[in-house]
Amino acid sequence: MADEEKKKQPKNELEAFLEAHKEQFERFRRIAEETEEEMEEIARRKAEHPEMTDTEHQIAVTNAFLAENPDLPHATLSPKDDKK
């Protein structure tokens, strides 16, 4: 009986807000779960292949690819000359 009385009472502002935005909160919860799963996958990949997060390794792989495929359009980056 007490539960029925609580349901009949007007909701406070917080409960009304939560009720009105229930779908949005559910969407955020699903996004958070998917993000957590993706972060676990990224951590697993980093653990399996730590060299793939090494900048020097990535530069070497990119330069080797460009050397093997000189006909592909690409941009070349060079260090900024701070001596001017």
C-alpha cells in the first residue's frame, strides 16, 4: 500500500527530469559500454604489438611504403627550421 501512495504523489524535480530524459541517459549508457569495450580492444592490441604505438616504428613503416610506391600522391613533412 505504501508503494501505491508513493506512485500517486507528485514527483520531485529530479525524478521528473530523469523520467523525461530516460532515453538520452540510456543512449549515453550504451555509448559508455561500447567505448569501454573499444578501449579494452585497443589495450589488448597494444599489449600484443607494442611496436605499433612506437612513433619511430610508424615513421619507418610509412617511409618504407612511400619508397616502394613513389607513384602514389603523398605529402612530405620536414622539420621546422627555427634558425631564422
